[in-house]
Amino acid sequence: MKILFVHQNFPGQFLHLAPELIRRGHDCRALTDAGNPRTTPVPTWRYKHAADPADPAATRLGRNYTTMSDRGVTVARACQQLREREGYVPDVIFGHSGWGETLFLKEVWPEAKLLVYAEFYYKGRGADVGFDPEFNPPSFDQVMIAQGRTAHLGQALAHADRGLSPTFWQASTYPPPLRAMIDVIFDGVDTEILRPDPLAELTLPGGQVLRAGDEVLTFVNRNLEPYRGYHIFLRALPQVLAARPGAQVVIVGGDEVSYGAAPKDAKGWKEIFLNEVRDRLDPSRVHFLGKVPYADFVRLMQISRVHAYLTYPFVLSWSMVEAMAAGCLVVGSKTAPVEELIRDGQNGLLVDFFDVARWSQVLTDCLADPDRHEAMRANARQTVQARYDLKSVCLPRLVALVESLGPAG
């Protein structure tokens, strides 16, 4: 089969799938944005997208659709050139719907089957919008804005043959007629790499060495921001550090904005919340590592005694599943994406997202008595091995889905 992957930041969610399909004998290619710095062994075409920003006054609630459909037009024109100049016609196209790239691909290749990665469908109620009144007070205007942002997502799936979501909750954000088109398969975690290691150690930038068995509390996200509960975690820290004088805290994440609004008069959220509690924290025990190489992240998860993960009702982070695979005791926010994986008291612990005092207490208790939680750690890893393992569960299911769309399927 000829399979084309379309993703502005390829390989993205297709990191393992594309090479596996190549290994199985399929002719896989990728199409990505020219500005994407990531490398891949998959033969890749690049498109250059340079549309003017949408004018909010002119487009109003259509601004998001204008932005996404502009990219969709760019991608479609690039694909039309591939068809006309190289005679390229894929059997299956697998693209991410989030940036509009797949919107018009059926107009270029009507004979191809189109599978879209349906990661999240914005909702005016019941998800991220209005969840945290400190930064996003619920209002009817916000409800309408959120619904307006779904136009390209609905169109992408309506013109596709199938959709794919990584979790059942994320699939449930789509309206029922579109939900019926979606298969649920997680991207997969390599549990051979993400595994407990009693000999793991990590040297911090200042030279301090942390080892498995040390009293280490971890917090990891791509960027430190409210959507991932960075503000709640930092506000809980002073009491934790006061109660556990031997604890070390390691925080991983950049100072940009991945989700939600950027702060006013500041580059990112890191310093804003750090300044709230700075006078109550011992800087020698709180380590901000920024963004780290993957191997360092793996070692950190193997060292962590307690791992805190918070999120709005939104896309689930890979890092939480990876932490569970490494045998971490995960204390997670009691929000729907987390509750799909963690059963309170069985394979982790759940705390109300906004209950700072409870976060302090639970994190303190878990740091103080690691032996009491050994069964939860083992159960967490077993959960991932049974349901989210890359090689034995997720990758075979993803391959089967793609191959089912081809001529032989």
C-alpha cells in the first residue's frame, strides 16, 4: 500500500507507526511543514505555508476556521502538485485534523481512504472551557467561541472515512454522529524502555545526583501552565517541603504556552506562580530543569518516589502514561482524562484539581511512606502493559486499522 502521513510537526503521533508500516512492506511517505525541524527516516515532502493572519474584526468567530482552512488550502495545493508532477496517488492518507491540513485532501485524491487523528473536539461546557474560573471564567461568549473553533474539526471528520482518538474520553468530546466514526487506540508506550530500574540515577545541572530510592517528587509537562495544573502544584509545595525536609522536587517543562492564553505582560507562567511562593521555598531543593532529553526524562521517572500530574479536562499527556509504565506512584487530578486510567487507591491516587491543601497532604503522605504504595506502583505498570503497551497492544491495533482501509482490507 501507498500510505501518506500528513502532520505539520511530523512524526508527531506517527513516530512508531510509520516505521512499522514500512517494515511490513508498505510505501510510506510524509508531508510536513517546511519549518518543522524534526528529523525522520520516512521519505518526506515539505510544504511552505505563509498565509496572512486572519483579521479578527473581519472574521470574528470564523477566525479559527480561516486560519485552519488557509493551511488546508496550502496543503491541498502541495498535494495537487504531487499528483500532477509525480503521479503520486496514495491508497491511505493518515493526517492530524487539528491544524486543517486534511480538509481538502479528498478533493485531490478522491480514490484514497482518509483516516484523521481526532484528538479533541472543543466544547463550550464539560471540558476545558470555564473549568478554571481563575483564568477562564465561564461565560456564554466563551461557549460560543469554543463551538466556533470546532468548524474545521467537524468538517475534517465528516469528509474522512475513519477517525482515531487516543482515549475514550477524548473521543467522547465529539458529537454522537462523528463519534460513531472514531476508533479508540492509544499511541502506545514502550514499556521495555519505560520500566522500573532500582539502579537509575540522574545528575542535576548543579552536580547533585538523584538515585532511585531517594525522596524525589516530580512534575513534568511540555510547558508549565495552568492547563496542566502548574499553579496548583506550586501552591501545594511549601507545605510539602516544610513537612518533608529531606525531599527534593524536580520540575520539567518549558516556559512557553502550549494551551490556553498567555499571561499578560509576561513571557510564560513559570515565574508568575513561582513568585507567589518563592519566599516559602528552599531553592536548593526545587530544581527546574526546563525541557530535557528523553533519556533524562526516563531516568527521572525511574527515580521518582511520587509523580504529580494535573490537567484540565483536555488532551491527556503521554508523560502520565509513561510515568505509570516506569512504576511511578502517580497522584493525579480527579479529572476525566486522568480517571480513564487511574483508579483511586488501586493504581494511583486522585485529588480534586483545585484542592491545594489536599494536594499538599497527599503528596506529603506518599513521600513519607513509599513502602505502603508498592502495590499501586506495580498495578500502575500492569495497567499500561495490559492496555497501552506499544509493541504488544497499540501498534498492532494501529497497523490493523490502517491496513483495513487499503485495497486489500
